[in-house]
Amino acid sequence: MSDKSTASITLAENSQCIEFIAGCPSLLHCLESMKIDVAFQCREGYCGACRATLVSGSVEYNEEPLAFVREGEILLCCCKPNGNVSIDLK
């Protein structure tokens, strides 16, 4: 895995900024690698347990999730940021 940063992830609840590293498989994986506790179950977009609010920016899905995703929400387990993003994990 390359250690080149491709985007920054800002956590809206505390303004913490995390660098998304090229080659990281998902936002969930990136957050876990930084020891940020995030709810999850399936890791494949089926259950929706890793649902978060996308405050700003955009993401692309590795695979279209099967769980229902409302406008303004993302599933952390199966997406990557398209540039800098701000997310709310609450």
C-alpha cells in the first residue's frame, strides 16, 4: 500500500482531520486504522450499520450498496472519498 495521501477526512463532531491514504479499501478501514471506533457489521454494504452523514464533499462506492442509503448519507464500509470530505459519525 502506498503511503501517499489522496484526501483528508474531517470528523464533524470534533474537527479531527485524518488523511485518507492511497490504496486504503474504504473509509471504514481508514478510520479503524486511526483507532476511531465506528459501528459496522457486514463490511459489504448490506446492513447499513456503518451509516454516516456526508457533511461535505463526495464519495465513490467500490460496489453499489444493497442497504438503503438516504440523501446525504454514506456507508463507510464500501466507499472512498472523491477528494476532501467531512463526515458525521453520529
